[in-house]
Amino acid sequence: MAAGAGLDRDRAALEAEWLDLTRRVLPALAGARQWPIRADHCFQRVLLDTAVGDVWYDVVTKRPAYRFIATDFLAQAVDLGRSLAAGRGDLDGLNRQSLDWRRARKTRHLVD
């Protein structure tokens, strides 16, 4: 096996799981769990913002984010998505934090 081939395979598996969690698994659970968000892009926002600890697009400059974010951040986002799917974690709080980071960013940019 070529050097780095395992890393590429691991990255591809993470990306596939990311897409499955955010496009299928979490949105399918949203109604029954009465989550404040339902759309795939909202789950992606919350998970990525939480993983990087701020507004994700201030950290990841290329799109789509899941392809260009650092592997450790993507792994954190996937782990968080798994936890939410398993019924652990506070999606309401994570969503509020994500929105707070975005409001603060908007304020920062208005002052600049």
C-alpha cells in the first residue's frame, strides 16, 4: 500500500459518514426529537461551527467545507453528529452557540 493511502481511505470514510449523518440521519430524527433545526445545511453549520469553535467559514476558506476542513475538525464534527444521533448532546444549546458566534461575527465586521 502506498504511503498515505490509509489516510486517504480514512478521510473518504469520514466524508461519507459526514454526508450520511447531515443529509439523512439527523434530519430524519429532527421531528421526533423536536429539534430546533431540520435542514441538512443547518446540521452542517452547527457541527462545523462547534468543531472549529467559531464560524466555520472563517477557518475553512474553500468549499465544500467537508472536503477542505482539517481532518481532525471533520472527525470532531462527525463524532458530535454520532452523539446527537445516539441521543446524547444538547442540540438546542449547540445551535444557540453557533448563532451567537455568527451574530458576534456580523458585529465584528460592522465595526471593521
